[in-house]
Amino acid sequence: MNDHLQIKDWGLGIEGHVIIAGPCSAETPQQIEQICLDMKKENMVPDMFRAGIWKPRTRPGAFEGIGEDGLKWMEIVRHHLNIPITTEVGNAAHAELALKHKVDVVWIGARTTVNPFAVQEIAEALRGTDIPVMIKNPMNPDLQLWIGALERMHAVGLKKLAAIHRGFSDSYDKRFRNKPNWSMPIHLKREWKGMEVINDPSHIVGNREGILETAQRAINFGLDGLMIETHHDPDKAWSDAKQQVTPARLKEILSQIDFKDTLGAEQPSERLNDLRTAIDHLDDQLLDILQERFSLIDQVGAYKRENHLTVFQSDRWKYVMESRTQKGIAKNLSEKFMKELLYCIHEESVKRQEKQLREADPVKK
Ligand code: PEP
Ligand code: MN
């Protein structure tokens, strides 16, 4: 699995953090040309030009993409900017048309990555070529599904692979259109050594204002590039109008990002090593304490069973939640963190005690 080719080896002349920019959707030849001209005017030519040709929309009736005609307009981009072009493919027919029109790189969107049938169908359509493929994370935070889609491409011989973190659907957190989960790309990079992950702050934030901050965070976390939706007249865009930026604004955003400020540096300083060692020790202690706590939980479970008490006792739970949360707050831990932590420990405790009960009385299984 580690024989995939990194972006610098895709033969596209890209080095360092990759910058992908272009509109959410290709709309008209004039729109594509104007974006290219503005990029050129601003001296803001990205490493790759993106444009959606087929748009997966949540509700029917919205603009669903211009279709194959849009692929022909990519010649305009080649003429003005002479950079590689990338588009989203959602099924085998899209993949075949992208190949026919010599699209340089394809990506698989979040709504497609969740569907292994569709991903496999696209992999089969691309078999025998060496087109680079970028896989956006699935809508839901399922690392295995994300890796699985990369593996399906790899299994048909596609070696030029990368991933894109575009956040996850979350109806509770209104700060984001798609909430980022930074541990997910970091885990992906750990599980698949050398796999590069590009960040898509546009779809994470869903507005223009938050793009810089999210992009900087991505770079700090060691991500390998940015895909930012760019349009000459964002307010008039046919899709995702709120989150697109002009080439001039893109230039400003990129000039403000510190591309060297990476937490995942290859050679951590001695000081950082010391701190990490101290954290390792503390984590060992944390695990020992958890082990001890669960062993006490098991003893409480045995007592409840012998005395025919229910596993879940709401008064006790209420007391544990409230008292610990207050103690945590006094130690400068947030209320939300305390509640989530306690809930997680409690859930595991109940599960263990229920298991004990089932094993003692198999009829209740
Ligand atoms: C897009 O890039 O325009 C898009 C539809 O992205 P996603 O699959 O991340 O929603
Ligand atoms: Mn979009």
C-alpha cells in the first residue's frame, strides 16, 4: 500500500503545498475565462484549476452542473494559465468523460465516498490509466470508509493518490457548514504512510470569512495543501455563492498563511520531545487509573447482580455527573469536555455491567 505516488511525482510539476483553486461549478465559457484572466491579473495562478461539472445537490432543482460541455471549456484554462485541471466524478460515465476530455486529475466527492458501489464503479472505469485521483472524506466521520475508497483506487493500479479533508456533516455545530475533525486526516496519514491530505476550507466553513483561519489550522496540523473555491463574481455564482472568494482575496489569504508553522515538523526540538515524553507517562498513569476504576465498576456490578439491583441508577449517575463536572470546572476543564468524558466512562461502565448480567443469566441475552 505504501507504493503510491505523492503529488510531486504526478508529473504535473507541483512542489510544496499544493494550491487548487477555481469555481465550485463551471457555469459558462465567459465565467471560466474571466476567472482565468483575474487570476493572471493578480498573479495568482494556482497549481491546479478546479471546476465542478456535475454537481451533487442535496435537493433537486438546484443547479446540477453544466455537464460534458463544461469539460470542453477547460481548453480556455489551458490556453490562459497552462495548469492542470481537476473535476469531480460521481459515477463511471463521469469518469469516462473526464478521461475522454483529458482532465488531468479527478476527485471523488464526499457524497460519493460514502458509497462503495459507486467508488468501485469509478475505479473500474479508470483501470488501466494512471490518472491521479483525490478522495474527499465521506460525509460521516468514518476513517475506514475514507481509506477504503483510496484502497479501491489502489487495487485497480492507480498509484497517484491523495485525500481531501472537507469536514463532516454535523447538524449541531452552526459554526461550520461541515465540521472539521482534525484527528481524522492525522490518523489517515498515520495509517497510510506518506498519504497526503489537502484541506478544503471552503466546504468546511461555508462562508468567506472563516477560510483563512481554517486554512491556517490545516497547515499547522501538517496538511499538504489547500483547495479553495474561487470565482470572479462570487455573489453571482450558480452554486456555493456564500463561500467563494475572488482571485484577489485568494491571493490575500495565501499571503497571510504561515506555511512554515507546522506542528507536525519532522524533527521536533528537544524541548518538544521532553514534553511529549512527560505526556506519554501521564497517559500511562491515566490508563492505569481507568483500569482500576473499571475493576471497581465490575465489583459494583457483581454486587448489583447478587442483590437484584438495576444496572442504571439515576440518582447515583446524577451525583457523579454533577460533582465531577464541578470539580473539573474548578480545574479549568470545560463543562462540555467534562460531560462528554463522564458520559463516555459511564456508558462503558453500564455496558460492562450489562454484559456481566447476561453472562450470569444467559436467558436474558
Ligand atoms: C465541491 O467540491 O464543490 C463539492 C461538491 O464538494 P464536497 O464533495 O466536498 O461536498
Ligand atoms: Mn462547492
